[in-house]
Amino acid sequence: MDPSHRPLLLFDHDGVIADSFEVFCAGFLEGCRHAGFARIATPEDVVDLFDGNVYERMRALGAGEEQIREAVGRSAQALQMGAAAVRPFPLMPEVLGELSDARRLVVVSSNTAAVVEGFLRRYTIGGVAEIAGAEAGQSKVDKIRALLERFPGDETVWYVGDTAGDMREARLAGVTPVGVAWGWHDPQRLAAAGAERIAETPADLLAIVAPELRADFLGVD
Ligand SMILES: [Mg+2]
């Protein structure tokens, strides 16, 4: 194998890298209120949407396209306006930096690429090769499959996510989901949705997706 080859490694953004739930949720609920979509009225309702693909769950609950646009648009706006209140989870910038030499890091998110890019820039988090955001499509399954077509041949491709919906979409796309314990859904919910492994901490995540780098990161020989 080409020694410069970097295997693909896929990440969700919100709840994995960015601690954004409060800001996202406030904007999303405001959008639902504004669009007259009463089925989503509490933070728990928002959390439950992430059991599957958010857009599909909204439609299943009876939301029209305009209402979905309003909710998604307001949450994106809230994340832009409230960017200073959204911080990285401790140690995730360091873990991404460590991984980026050895892996092709791609963020696959239902958030907009602009929000993700702004966040990475604000916290000088380097090493992300590309972002497949909301503009690239609503389905993470489709976005992941497109990446596998462009970068074929890796034995195991991990998708790092924090919701049951992430675990399900990763499985459908043919990659291996790893759930993080610090995100929007708890480990039991992630395991029930098909998580292959659960990372309790960012160091744990590094050990799962790139075991050969673990010793470096922990500073042991
Ligand atoms: Mg997430």
C-alpha cells in the first residue's frame, strides 16, 4: 500500500466535536414555534428527532418542507449568532490533530459547512480534509456512500457519531459506527441503534479508531 495513503475517518460535528446542544436546540425550537409546528416543543422532542435522520423524522411527524426549512434555518442561524457560546469538547481538538496525520478526516454533518468551518477556524482546529454539510444533501447515508466511492479500499471505515440516527445511517451506508458517550444520546441508546463500540472519552476514541497512535497521544512508550 502507498505509505502516504491516509484511510478515511468520518466524524459527525454537533455533539461529537462541538458542544452545541443548547444553542442548536434554542434555535430549532424557535424555528418550530415560528413555523407553527407544535409537535416539536421541548428539548426532549428535539433529542428524539435524532433517533433517525432529522429530516425524515420531521416529515414523519407531519412537518411540511417550509416548516423543516424554518427549523433548520433558525438553528443554523442560532449557531452562527451564538458561535462564541459553542465550545469544543475538551481534548477533541488535540485528538483530531493527532489523527489528521494518519487519517483523511471528513466531517459528515446535517449542519451547514459554513457553521462547521467557522467553528474549526474559531478554535484553530486543523486537519479536517473536507466537510460534507447540509448543502451536500440531507441523507448522511448518501454522503457517506459518495465518499466511499471517491476513497475506496479501506478495510474499516469508522463513523464517529453521538446519536442513534448516526449509528443507523452509518450502518446503512456500510461503514462502522462508533458512539461517543459525551453527546446528545446516551451509550445505551447508541448501542441499541448499532454502535460497534462506545468511546467513553476522546482518548478512548483515539484508541478505538487508531490504536497505533494511542501510545503517542498518552505519552507512553
Ligand atoms: Mg451529532
